[in-house]
Amino acid sequence: MRAVLADISTQRYLLTAIAQKLPRGAGKSVGWGPGGILRLTEDAPEPKLPQAPGWVRLRPELSAICGSDVGLAHAKLSTVLSAYYTESRQIPGHEIVAVVDRVGLGVKRVKEGDRVVVDVVISCVQRGFDPVCRNCAAGMPNVCERFDQPGISGCGAPSLGFSLIPGGGWAEMVVAHESQCFPIMKMASRRAVLTEPASVSLHAALHWHGNGERAVVIGPGAIGLLTVVALRRLHPDLDIAVLSPNEFGSDWAMKVGATRVLPSGPAAVEALATQDGGRILRPRMTKIPILEQGVDLVVDCVGSPDTIDLGIHLLRPKGMLVLAGTAGRQEVDWSLVWKRELTIQGTTDPGPEPKLGGKRTTEQVVEWLGDPSYPVDGMVTHVFDLSEWKTAIETASKGPGASAVRVAMRPNSDLPLVDS
């Protein structure tokens, strides 16, 4: 089977991480170069259906490149999380639209030939654990306590796309449990492949209780843009400002429903004070001023020390900062969390939501994607054959520099893409 394999043995990972620090961009592509973390193989083992009811084999139609995939290629993922992502050999790809190729015993939800999108989280139920852990029992499988235990699934990670046995979307085949599959009929491929990041963004937006009138989204990448879409659907009258470093991101932010665009960095504080009022406090020996009478919500979709610090400075007392960007070790001054009694909310994989009546975010997003007014057309800016995987990763890594929002690959070029 043709697949892109990730080898994240300690030696390869450290060598790639060191190469990222070389001057003037030297070594930036080493993660997908000779001896790097990623390589294309023609003889990856085909994933087998687990010996349990409810499993299906899928042929990916499109599989997109997430920010975490880019982080993997550049060896910039948190080593702490390796406790959950236990396998040193993986097949990436967790944003998947696929065709059901084969059904196993007892499958009722889908049939062969169905087109589906995949909720990639594998929790206690899919792993075959009985009784399930307390989080799964409480309706929170996205924070399952057994993500490191494969069970019958064979998956030593929280989800598909980080494991070798069930596989991932950067391969000709991947297996999933039928409970993870959502039929999409004739939905356009480039819309459908956005299901997983849109579900993550909806989950991030739902952390906020809606107490206030102003929100800021930091970062106009795919997750940031899809967060704007979710906030606009949930709170039609909310003032949503997007912090964007370039015209490409600014144009996209306005296209998907932002109220306005602000400059990135400390200039955002000045702009909000000028446009909305509010005093600016200037601490000694720091570069970011504090916005008195700040905003109610900040969703940081970048996750760097600078953006986290900025988000804290933008919030009003009792405001909420949702961290939807990359996880990792961050050096941030948290003083305002104490002084202003801020709520810092991490966010991860989607799942059932009390605010949606227990409906899974994936199910809600599939409904939204079926609505032509859901403004995501054109967000998949590039599509490459799996054989062009290096170019695909380079394009995704450049982001706005390559006029890219979401980049996707076609693992099975014989499967026709469905157009809108």
C-alpha cells in the first residue's frame, strides 16, 4: 500500500528539530528530506479490520494537512504529549473524506460505496473497553483516559492519523469504527474534507458561554477562520475582530464573517482602544500595553508565547482566553490571570456537546457544510496527488506565503473528486 510514513524515533526527531535552528532557512525541509521524519513508501502494510463488530475499511478521497502535521514535519510538537502518542512509526492524516471500501461484522451505519467523513477520535468504546473510563461515561470521549491503550483498535494514540495499525489519511487505506463515520452523499469533496478542523473550531467556540459583545480571534489560518465561522453561527450579533499579519489572511477573515480586521502584535491593543474606547495602561519594561475595558473572549489559534501574552493583555476582567493553537512549552507572564481573574481554557478534539443537546460537533458541522451559506468554499486552496507529498507539505508550511489556507492530498487518484 502506498503511504507517507512518519518515523519519530528520538534520533530522527532531535536531528530534525536541530536543523530548524540553522540560519537563513537551511535545513527547514529536512523533515521530509533524506533521513528525515517523513518518507513515501509503496509497501506499507494494509490496515486490517479488527476482530470485533463495527469496523470498516476506507479509501481516502482527500486528506488535508493540519497544523499539527506541519509541526510533525518540522519536529515542533510537544514531547510531553508523546505519553499519549505512543507509536514511533505512524501514518499521518486525520482530516479525511473517504469512500467505504469494505465493511466488517455487524456494521449497520454505512455500506460499501458510501462517501463519509470521519470523526477520528478513538475512545474507550472503539477500543473495546468495558466499563469505559469516567470521562467517556460522562459523555466526554474527546478526553478519554485510555488514549495510550490500543485495546482492540490497535491505535496507540488518541485518534487516526497518529498510528500505524489503523493508519491515517495519507495512505490508500485506513480503518475506522462505523461510529466514527458520517455519510455525506454528494457533498463537495473540498467542503467535506474541512469537517474535522471545523469540528475542532466549533468545540473551541463552544467553550465560551457568550457573556459579552466582543471577541478577538488571533490567527487567520484554517482553524482561526473556521472559528470565526462557528462564532458567527452561534452568536450572529457578536463583534468578531481577527488579528491578521497580512492582506491574504485579512481578506479571508472578512470573507468568512469577521466584523473587522486588526493588526497583529501590540498594535492590536492600540487599534481596539482607538476604535472602541478604553484606556491603555503601559507597564514598565514590557512591550505589550494593557487594554482596560478589554474584550470578552480571545481565541488564540496560533499558540506562540507572543500571541498568548497578547491575548491576556486584550481581555477584560473575568474574560476567557481559549487556547486553540499549537501545544508546547511557553514562556508567558501570567500575572494578569491573577489580577483580572481570567479563565484560560485549553481545547482539543471535538465530541458530544451539552450545548448542542449531546450532539457531536462533527454531526453539527456536517449539517452546516450541507448549507450553501456556510462560507468555506475555496478554503482548500491546493490539492496534490500523494506522489507530490513533499510539495504539499512545503506549500502547507509556507501558508499565506504560498496563498494557502488548507492543503490536501489525493491518496487514491482513481476516486473522482465531487465538485460543488
